[in-house]
Amino acid sequence: MLMPSIFRDNFAEDMFDDFFRFPEHIVTQPTTMQVDVKEFDDKYEVDVALPGYKKEDIQAELKNGYLTISAKREENKDEKDDQGKYIRRERYTGSCKRSFYIGSQIKQEEIGASYEDGILKLSVPRKTKQPEVEENHYITIQ
């Protein structure tokens, strides 16, 4: 936190803090996915917000009962003037990944997915695990 120099021992510290301080008006891209999960009688609907990503940048995988959604994006904006000098160069490379345990009884073919307007929509069937019938194993008392 910056404090006025009258409260600090070293004036140079204030000057360098201001000089090397990251501008607060620059907003960075969040790297976590915002997820909404809706529960229905027969399924779950999972909405994943992925604004700015293309369908080709997104993967959904089911492995060992875990549904994993990952997205990776690379962006390069180059602008030059007539002499070829750079006016501005910006690059963004980022990825994000989320995993959800959905159980081993659900198969990949049963999950539906669509991507539209920056929202990945997944439809996951809701299966209740059949309770195992407990066998009684009695110890013989002699």
C-alpha cells in the first residue's frame, strides 16, 4: 500500500513504488471458468462461460468418472504504421481447466454438448447408483 512520504522513512521508496506500480485500469482476462449447474429429475445441465474462445479451442473429456473441461486461447494483435514501426503489439496466451466428478456409471456417449455465444452447454444424465444389497456375514458362535 502506498502512503504519503511524510509517513515513511524513505522518499525514494515512494517514487519507485509509483513508477513500477502496475496500472489499475488494465483488466486482465480471468483464467477460471464460471460454471452454473442446474439439477433436473433426469439430468444435470452445466453451463460454462467461455467468452472469446472458439469451439475449436475447447475440449471436454470423460475419464475415470471425471468430466474435465479445458480451453486454450492464443491471441496476437499486431498493428504497424506505413514505415513498419510497431504502434502496438499485444499478445494473450491463456488456458483454463475445470474437473467435476460425475461418477463411473455415466458413459461419454450419454453426455450432450453444444457451444453458442460464449457458453458451453453440457447435458449430463442423472443416474442414481443402485444401492448394493448388503449381505450379512455372520460369525459362527460356538
